[in-house]
Amino acid sequence: EVQLVESGGGSVQAGGSLRLSCVVSGITRDGYVIEWFRQGPGTEREKVSCISRSDGSTVYADSAKGRFTISSDNAENTVYLQMDNLKPEDTATYYCAADVNPGTWCRDANTANLVDYWGQGTQVTVSS
């Protein structure tokens, strides 16, 4: 019933920008968070950012601070990840994820183990 659909990935040169979108459907409770993770070739999945559906609070990985911005359009159930000044090391598959555990909030730690639903992923490739 719950679906997360990512879009907006593509190929860009270093220094360029992309905006990823995640359309969320099927979640009825208000207290949940939407997160972005990424996984490059042969690497572990890492948390990039998080936004709370309830209060709008946000979290960023150190590698994303100052370059990425997460936002949401609650009326449309869409979360965005604006990525500026992209670097080759940002190349990865980006996944939208939902944590619907009661009382959940955006944490600084990698919380992949708390994810209840994953999107299919969208590929981002940054060339030098």
C-alpha cells in the first residue's frame, strides 16, 4: 500500500545541480520521517538527509551540509533534495525512505535499520 517514488536523477558535470523528488503515498499517520540514503558502487548505504513530516525538522550528513537542501510539500506529500555543487563522490543511487515507527524523529545517526519502506532508487552520476 505504501509507495515511495523517486525521480530527478541523471548525469551532471562537477559543480552542477540536481533536484530529486520523492512522492509518498499510502502513509496515513502524521508522525513519520522521510530520509534520503545513497549507495555508490561497492560502498555501504549511507544517510544523506532527513525531514520530519510532523514538525519540519531536518538533518544532514556532514558531506551534504552547505550543498544539499531537503524540503517538503506536505500538501502534495512530496519531499525534495536539492543538490548543488555536486562532486564526483556524490555519484550513487539515491533512495527515498520512510520511518513510520511511533514517536520517530530525524536522527543524526545512520538509521537504515529503522526504515520501514524504501523507494526504488534514482541514479545520480557526477563526472569530472
